Amino acid sequence: MTSLYSPLPLSSGAVLKNRFMLAPLTNLQSAPDGVLSDDEYRWLTMRAEGGFALTMTCAASVQAEGVGFPGQLGCHDDKHLPGLTRLAAGIKAHASHAVVQIHNSGMRALKRDGIKLMCPSDNEETGAKAMTLDEVQHARDCFIAAAVRAERAGFDGVELHGAHGYLICQFLSAEINRREDEYGGSPENRARFLLECIDGVRASTRPGFSLGVRLSPERFGIDLLEIRDLAQRLMREAKIDYLDMSLWDAFKEPQDEKYRGKPLASHFAELERGGVRLGAAGKLTTGESVQRCIDVGFDFAIIGRGAILHHDFPERVRADANFTPIALPVSAEHLRCEGLGEAFVNYMRTWKGFVAEAG
């Protein structure tokens, strides 16, 4: 068995001190214009201090038009640089690899006056209009520019958010992406936007700057085997350091009946990966489930809910391999003590059964 506390080298040269990665968690805590708040700084630096080898921000916007959440951290304007610089230093002070997840919501962006919702193709449900070729290439360049901005701020790397039905995922989806140009049609063409983002980030940042990609294999018109094939391509081409598979439940069987017969995780853990590291997210909330994730073949585990409940989740698992988080619902005061600001606490109240009602 691989130890959860074995170092994990990345191809860019960094070495993660253990196998725990903080999930990129929406928390709604920053300013309306995307400037870092003290609450978001505290939330993230507490996780770095709590033992996470890689501390990742929430999805951070690469374009104003692509902002998907109120209080979303920004990485699309130089006005965000002072806060990002402070945050990078605060995370790295605890020997944690500091990463910005860069993101564009596309058709799922917040609807605001004067903002045109972006989508590869017209989308009746959201009212988004098909992007022109110039708009596609501009959006790609905004991802690249955000990575450069994160590097300027002192971060160790970025992750491209290609999951959960946001813009990169919208390009990957045959259901959403009905373009007839070089960005639509075949799986190769639908992956072009992501692949050009990868190439652009690599060409525009220093050799030691780490690059990850998050993918999800289900929902939003995504086909499991297409994503498995894309994952294999990304690992064979070895232009990225790691692949972050968001599975919702790492050990369940696929939703699609034709792919059932083995756990969703196995579709990815069995792939050839060379020097690219592979991680999984999805209900990894206990010490036992995290070790199981590593035992089935993943290189690292991505922790969300457990990290919300305990800022020092990795250290608690180190002390007790069978660690189980505090039972739900928890008090708002518990979450405040774990570094969540009021906006984040209120957001967690929207998760059924997570926060106890005040008595």
C-alpha cells in the first residue's frame, strides 16, 4: 500500500509532501469585483496550515463575462493581483503547493445587464448565443492570460476547470456543442479548446509552473468513454502535471447503464499515465475512503467536504487512519472556528442537512 504521506513528485519539478489535495470549493467569500477578501484568505491558508500538500482556490474567473457566482474570486484583471499575491504567499508559507483553478462559466454565468452569455452553440435553456470564432479564441486567450497572472502573483501553478458543465466542459459535450467549425463535431474538435488552453499555458509560463486539468465523466451531455479517451490522451502527451477527476462518488458505478459492471474510478485508474499524476474527488470523507482511493490506483485524493469540516483533515488522518469527520449537521459556530466566513456559512446552509438550525 502506498502511504498517504509519501511524497509525490510532479513532472514540472515540484514535490507534493503528501497525497491530500484541497478541492476547489465554491465559497462566495470574495468581493463583488473578485478581489480577495480576508475571509477567503483565512479559509485557504488555514487548509495549507492544516497539512494539505496542494491548496487550490475556488474556481477563479478568467473573464468578467464568465463569472458564475456572487463573491467569486477573480483572476481576470490586474486589480486582482495584490490579493492573489498575498494569497500565494500565505499558502506557500505552510509548504503547500499553491494553485489557482481558472474557470469560465460560459452559459452558466451569472445573468447581468450588458453581459452576453457564452456557449459553443445557441442554448435555448439559458438563452446563451453561439460564440463567434473570435470569441472562442479570445476566451482561450483569457484562460492563458489568467495563468500568466497567477504566475506573476507567485502561485506554483494553475488548474484548468474542464468539468461540471462550465465553458471547457461545454465544448467537450456533443449535446451542448453543435458547432460545425474546427471547435465542434468530432471528439478531437470538441477537445480543441481545452488542448489549445493547455498549449498556451505551457508556452506562456515558466517550465517549473505546474498545470492540472479537472474533468468530470458524467452529466451535461458528457460521454464516459470520450472523457476516458481524452484522459488517456492528456496523460500520454504529458503536457500536464496532473489530472483531477471529479467523480461525485469515487466508488459508484457509472450512471450510463452501458458502462456498468465496474466502478467509475476503475475506468480511469487503469489508464497508462506515464509521469502524469491522477487524482479523484467524490465522497472521500474518511481516512478509510482516502486510503481506498490510493489503493485502487490513484496518486492523490481530492478532499472537499472533509476539508470544510476540518481544516486539518490530513493531520487528523495521520493521527488516526480510521478518522471520521464530525457528524452532520454541524453548528455554524463549528464552521466559523474552522475558518469559514459568514458568506460561506450561509452557502453551506443551502446544502441539505449540513448546518444545524439555530435553536
